[in-house]
Amino acid sequence: ERKARESRLPVGFAVSDRVKAWASEKGHDKLDKHLEHFAGYAKAKGATYTDWDEAFMNAIRNNWAKLPLAPTTSAWAGAK
């Protein structure tokens, strides 16, 4: 079995349907801001990955862009 090859950020990398569906399911938003930060990081560091969508989802999940987190329904339930 051949090992997948890592590559640099693909030209025109954008938020894919796969990432949009995952983000919607997990409650993540501000994908354009996450993408801007992620692409800047990848270019500046010369990052290489075998699966760019998965790497982008990790960046969103771990909030590399340090964006304010949206309040959750349960956190706001007690506030009146």
C-alpha cells in the first residue's frame, strides 16, 4: 500500500462541501475567518498535509484563529 503524499496548500483552497457539512453538524461558524487564518498559517509555515480538509477541520476544532466562541444554548438557558 502506498503512503499518501503530503503537499503544500493547494492553489485556490476553499471551504469544501465536506467541511461545510461537518461544521454545520458540529456547530462551527465563521468559516471564512477560519479559512483566512488557516491559509495564512499554512503559507507562512510552508505546512504540508496529506488531507487538507481534515487539517482545516482540526484548525477550526482547535480554534487556531482564536475567534470568540458562540454561546451555547445551555450556557444561555439560565440567563434571563
